[in-house]
Amino acid sequence: MLFIRRRGARSSSRGMQVDSTIEFAVHTGDRCTAMELAGAALRSAGHRVDATPGAIVAESGNRLLTVLLGALVHPSREYRRYELVVSTFGGRSTLTLRHAAPGTAVAGGSIGAARRRAGWHHVTGLVEGALRAAGVLVAPPR
């Protein structure tokens, strides 16, 4: 079993749970590789990726259209922004993936929230799949 922890589940205005953060425990020696793999996975999904030391910001879609038109915007053009940050503590490294633009779920009401949730699950699946395929995730502590 690999160590993946979901945090930040919160209720939206309609009472639905919205995940906002997921953490992946990786081998400390492979943290740079893990960041590169996650960046490549996000690029393959059509995100614009801006990498800095220890962090990645990935964006897709058009923010202005999403704010103005909400649910009328085609799902491929909806604005989404994610942050991926690596932290090391006590010989363990953790990749934290989180929404960096929480306000976009409100645009479009329940349709926008459902699209945001589907996009979140797609992105987390891509990142997890890339890390799992490379074998950089670690088992949970016992």
C-alpha cells in the first residue's frame, strides 16, 4: 500500500464535498524526479506548467471566460489552476497538490462545481498514475 493522504474536504454551497488537497509521500532522493513526472503529467493534460525550485503551478483554460460565463463555458476552456509543492521533513518528502484558484467552483453553480470536481479527480489520477508507474511513492509508516 502506498501513502496517499487526502485533506481539505469541505462542503460547497450545495452541501457536496469538494477535495482541495492531496499529498503523495515520495522517496526523498526521488523528489526532483517526482516533480518532473508530475509536471510532465500536467503538461500532457493540456496545462501550462510553470516550474520553480520546489514548486509547480499548472493552469489551463481562460479565467475571464470562466468568471463571466460560468457554466456556459466549454469544459475544455474552464479556468483551472493547481499548485504542486514539495516539502521535506525528517527524511521524508511529501508532494502536496492543491487547488490554487478555489473561487472558480462558484462560477457556474452546481454545474461548475461538478466540473471542477471531475477535473480535480482527473488531475489527481494523472499525477498519481505517473508517480506510481515510476515507483517513487513510498509505503505508509507503521
